[in-house]
Amino acid sequence: MMDWTDRHCRVFHRLMTRRARLYTEMLTTGAIIHGDRRRLLGFDACEHPVALQLGGSDPRDLATAAKIGEAFGYEEVNLNVGCPSDRVQDGRFGACLMAEPALVAECVHAMKRAVDIPVTVKCRIGIDDQDPEIALDALARGVIAAGADALIVHARKAWLSGLSPKQNRDVPPLDYDIVYRLKAALPDMPIIINGGIGNLGEAKAHLRFVDGVMLGRAAYQEPWRLLGADPELFGEAAPHPTMKHVFEAMVPYIESELAQGTRLHSITRHFVGAFHGVPGARAFRRHLAENGVRSGAGVDVLRDAIALVEDRVVAPIAA
Ligand SMILES: Cc1cc2nc3c(=O)[nH]c(=O)nc-3n(C[C@H](O)[C@H](O)[C@H](O)COP(=O)(O)O)c2cc1C
């Protein structure tokens, strides 16, 4: 998620679930091809399995960027056909590509030829005045014919004029049924549903109709929910029993990053929702906010913040 997630966040999330697939924020082909690749694409080995999301609409550039991502060790490359920001529309990629299913298929085809890792697409159900029944079907059938390995559908339209990107994540109504119907019509294609899924109980309910569930804001804002993912969705033990154990496991990574010049706050900013609803959570947040930004702040700041909260075992799935 652009401006929110980064590699530090993914390390944190990986300590709560071994099985969930993590995605990078969208990176444009231009940035990857011409920018500082190590900074943009580098990630810690513990993050696997991790997918690289690309923004672009030039098949050749997408193929090049996908190849670079594969060489960096990503397990999957995903094409963004859902981002509604103006910046993205100017570049003719993101959600506006819902109007160009043939071009999206061409992009997927070029990426598939370039790499051996799975190529997937994340889309909306339509844009503006499109009939979503037609638009989603056309996009899905095009990318399947081009060899896409899975389709992630954010189950609402993007309205490209008049709404901000933030509004475009809340205002157009969710339509989960259209995603379920798509899966029923295309049983061999892995379909992953996204949008407004607030907890693992809801995720489980969707899994009766589709192959996978993607959590965006719930995972970021209330990351503790991820501790339930492996037991509830994969039938395996959680990597750690409580959030306090997660943070203890995070310390060596933080120390190694601090030694390389990363500032504590760049990592701890992702911890804001870690103890959501737990007594002491506010004191934890305040301690990190006040002390984590000081120059030279070290792991003691985190340890002191953690000491302010009660710990508890993973919450029930629908909590
Ligand atoms: C701050 C922010 C940045 C986002 N950036 C991306 C992005 O880079 N790529 C993408 O596919 N979706 C992005 N999204 C959309 C989410 O992935 C997701 O589709 C959307 O928030 C709906 O799912 P949710 O209700 O689970 O959050 C972003 C969302 C937010 C809140």
C-alpha cells in the first residue's frame, strides 16, 4: 500500500503469519527500470513469500520490470489495474486500464513470456459508467487467455473523476456477489477477493466462494489480527503466541537496521495498531511517537513502550 507499507512493515507482518502472501506497494516500471533498484526492490529473506506489484501499461517495460523483480527473488509479479490516483491516470495505468482489457492482456502476455514466476493481476470490478458485469468479465477472460495465474478483485468500482483515491476505497459500493459469480463462471482460475474485509471471520466466509482473500487496511491498521491467520486459515500454529513475542522476535532485525543507519521511527511507525484494544495501547503508541523519532533512538524505546501494555494471547478470529 503506497505510503503505508514498506519492507520493514512486511518483516513485521511476516512475524505474525508464515503463510499469508505479502505484497509490495505499487512500483512503476519507470522507477524500477531507471531508479535505485536496490533501494526500491531490496527485501529481507524472511519476507518470503512476497509478491512485487507493478504499475505500468507498456508491455515491454512491464516484461523488463518483471524480469528484474524475478531476479531479486520475488515469488510473484502482480499488475495493478486498480489504482485510481490522478498521477496514475496520467501515466495510463492503474484503474483506467479497466477500459483497455486488450492492452492489459498484452501486458500479461509479455510478462508471462519474460518470467517463470506467477503473473497475477489486481483489478476493480469496473470504472465510472462501465457495466461491471461486462467490464470484469472482459478483463478476466483477457488475462486468463494471456496466461495470468490469478486475479485479485477489489470488489468495488473506481470512479475516476470526482473522487479522491481515499474516497475510491470507501464510496463506490462493494459488490462481493459479482466476484463470487466470476469464480463460478471461471472455476479453473484462482480468484482472490479484496475490499472491506475487516477480520478473519469475514475472510473465512468469503473463502466458501473464492480461492483467496486479500486484506489491506485491516492488516495494516490492526496487524495483531494476522496472528490468527495461520491457525484459522491454514490450520497451523501461529509463529508467536502474543504480540509481545512478535516484538521480541523483531528486535534483531531492528538492531541490524539501526546499525545500517535506518531510523527507529521508520520501523516503529508500522506498530501503531499493534495493541489495538489492549489496556496500555495508548501509552505504547504515545511512548513510541514521542521517543521513537529522537535521533539515536534505539530498541530500548520499543522495549520501554512494550512494558506499558498488557499482553494477551491471540484474540478470537472475529474479534
Ligand atoms: C494508503 C493506501 C495505499 C494503497 N496502495 C495500493 C497499492 O500500491 N496497490 C494496490 O493494489 N492497492 C493499494 N491500495 C488499495 C488496497 O490494496 C485495497 O485494495 C483497498 O484498500 C481495499 O481493501 P481493504 O478494504 O482491505 O483495505 C492502497 C490502499 C491504501 C489505504
